[in-house]
Amino acid sequence: MSYSQTYYARMIRAIQGLDLQEVERAVDLIEDAWRADQQIFTLGNGGSGSTASHFISDWNKGIPARDGRRLRGICLNDNVPMMMAYANDVSYESIFEEPLKNLMRPGDLVIGISGSGNSRNVLRAITYANEHGGRTLGLCGYDGGRLKELAQHVLHVREHHMQLVEDLHLSFGHVVMGRLCGDPRQT
């Protein structure tokens, strides 16, 4: 079997291992925030940071297509100068928590993405949001790490392969997009 066959076979098993009720609850959470005109923040490191940015790019542009209601999303990874300033002047662990202190209001949704579930800066942001009236969703893989315990809601990819975890996290953003846009191809 080729590497690509092995990879995609493992991806199929990972997809089959998803808790689809967990996925639906996570989509519901995002839809509720959107309909309530609450801010949605995304954040993560490395590939998870790219996913966080991809979510907001898709959702901010595409979700208004259904009824004109705009999604108010901010990816905290996308302001690199601010991240670097906090990393330099405060700590790398504070790069997501500090902006939330300026921007987050009670009821807003904070989505932390960490493949391992143990990224300290993601955990600090989730903790801050929990303690200040935010709603939190953690996307994690492997055994879920601390994020699985800290976040109020979790989408856990039960896989011990970072790229597969990231693949499924990214696909979740497309599920959100399709459902909230009322994608007719989904029926």
C-alpha cells in the first residue's frame, strides 16, 4: 500500500471515529453566537493558527450569504505585530489572553485550537474567557490534553497523528460554513 493510500485510509478511520453529536453541538454553539450577534474569536499555534485564520476568513466572507446577517469573527493570530509585542513585553503564553482583555465581552465565543490540547497560550485564553463570562470551545486531538478539561465545549479528534487532527479540525470549519450558509448541496 502506498503512503497516500495509508494516509487516506487512516483519515477515513479518524472521520469514522468522530463523535458527530459533539460536532453538531459545536456547530450549534457557533450558530448561536452568530444569531445573537456575539463576537467569535479563534486562536491557535502553527497549523492550528492557520486553521483559526481559515475559519474566520471563510465565515466572515461566506456566512452572510444566506440572510445578510454578518458573522463577527476575529482570529487573534492575524495581528502579528500585536502578538509579537505581547510575546516580547509580557510572555508568549499571554499572546491570546491579553487581546481578549481588550476585546471580549460576556457571552462572546472563544474557540481555542490545539492539536495536543496542551498549548499554554491557548489554555490561558480559554481560562480567561471562562472566568470573564465568555463561552469556550476547544478543538483538540490526541487524548485531548488540558484543553479537553478546561473548555466548556469540546470537539475532540481522537487521533494520535497531528496532520490528521489538523485535517479534521479544518474540515469542521467547512461543516460550519456549509450549515450556516444553508448550502443546498448538503440536502
